[in-house]
Amino acid sequence: MQAQTAFLQHAATQRRSRIRQNDRMSEHHWDDFRFVLALYRQGSIAAAARLLGVDNTTVTRRVSQVECALDTRLFDRARGRAIPTREGATVFRRLLAIDGEFTALHEEASGANRRIEGIVKVTAVPMIANRVIVPRLNGLLSLHPGLDVELLVDSALSSITRRRDADIAIRGARPNSDVDAITRKLGVMTYGLYCHRDLSSTNKPIDWIAYGQPRSTISRPQADWLADRITAEGKTARTRVNDGETLLQCVLSGNGKSLIADALARGYPELERLESDVPTPSRELWLLMHPSCREVVRIDVVAHWLAEQMRDWLGTRDSGDVPGECKGIRYTPMT
């Protein structure tokens, strides 16, 4: 009975010792093991210190910290040389394997980030996606055969930093919620009051086309302007829609008059801009990038391309209205 009790006590002591050792190891950083590996590879404290750019005392102290944490002597010192112990050899095999994995991971990740290959996810409202990005996308993909673009068309202004659904977002409002996002102002989108030219040539009153309820965030400035004008005239809108694409089709079909982006209307010669006694609204266009995309070249290339296409569409390429640069991103001219 005494022997069994002694055995259990010894086992409990060993278990507590292992727990304390694991606790000590959990507090260690991989940086400490760099000193151990440098000493193992160089064979002397002086050579390891030169490799790491520190003094001899630092190497000695950091290696001693690891040995204390492991409760194992890793090196024998003899005539200025550090000779691995038998216990140390086992540790070094594990450390070398881990170091190799870290190196391979770093090279793979950094190599991928330097290549213009892989998927870039872009989110935009339907109007921008369908009228600006899609018609021009083939030119970008032809330049970069290894690049894939996934378009996420959505009218909701969801956060790009809280939900990583996309790498790049084009927004029709100044970003207030995504404070950590990398941002770039693309320009200002102005609106005008338009109808089909066949309607303007008649003397008949032109019906209003407005936004119904609920109004999305992206259409709210236009919706509010239309609602105010219709109310001021004491009229009602006989046609109501819930998105800009449908509104455009209504105007093109001659159903009435409404607000259309000037940049968009330029592509439809059948549309005529009407005079308005009240200034029409405008809104800023912004490009947002997830902060983790800062050094990813393929995303940088797509962001630069998008900015150029948006400036061209808005008509600001040669007007001197140069948008602000993305914070932290290097933009280079594309050939």
C-alpha cells in the first residue's frame, strides 16, 4: 500500500512538473528559438552573435532562457564551441522542421503576393458593376491571364472590414463605418433630371418616376430629392422602383422623368437633360480595400484599374480632378 501511494505521489509530482514546463514554454516566443538555431548552425556563440547582429551576452542569455524553460541542457561548451547534447539533438530536429515550415510558408505567401495571379473579389452596386466594370473587364483579364475577378453585385453597403466578403468595394458614399479600410476617393457623381427625347418634344406634362419604400442607402439622396420635388409640385409618381437599374429602364422606355447620373446618361443619346429650378444632387464615389490587402499586388492592380475606369466613366481623367491616393498603397501606371 505504501509503495502504491509513493508511486501515485511520484506520478502527480511528474505531472505537475510537466504542466509547469508547458506553462513556461507557452510564455516563450519563437524569437527565443532563433538564438538556439543560430547557435546550433554556427557552432559558436561569437558566430551566432555576428549572424544575428547582437552581442555574445545576448546570445548566451537567450539560449539559457530556452534551456531553463525546457529544463534541458541543449549544448555542451568546449573550447569556444557549442556542441549539441543528446537531448538537444532531439529538440533541434523539431526546431529545424518548424523553421522549415515557417520559411516555406513565408516564401509561398510572399511569392503569391508578388504575382498577378489568383482571385480578386470586387463588390459594387448593380449600376456600377453592369455599366462600368463588366463592359471593360475583358481588357484587364487579357492583360493578366492568371488573374480571376469575382463580382459581388449588391446594393447594401455592408462593412468590408467586419465581413471579409470582398477585397475591394466601390461605394457611393464617404466611408464612415469602415475606419480601418484603405480608402481612395474616386470622384464625384453628379445627377441630372432626364427623360426620353420623344417626351420632351411634346407639350404634355411628363410623369415622375421615383423610388418606393423602403429606400436603400445607395439611392437615398436621389430618392429624397425626387420626393421633395414631387411633393412641392403637389403631384405623385405614377411609377416607383427600388433600384437604379430599373429606374433607368423606365426612363429609357419613355415612362417619365427622373434623376439619372450624368456619367450614365452620356451613353444614351435618346435621353435629354431637363432644366431644373432646384440644384440636382451629387454624391462621392469611394474605393475601399480590406486592410489585409495592403501588399497584395494582384489586388493593387485591380484597385488601380478600377480607379482608372471610374475616372474615365466620370469624365475626370483629363479634367485635373485627381482623386486622392489610397493610404498605404502604391499605384503605378499600367502599360
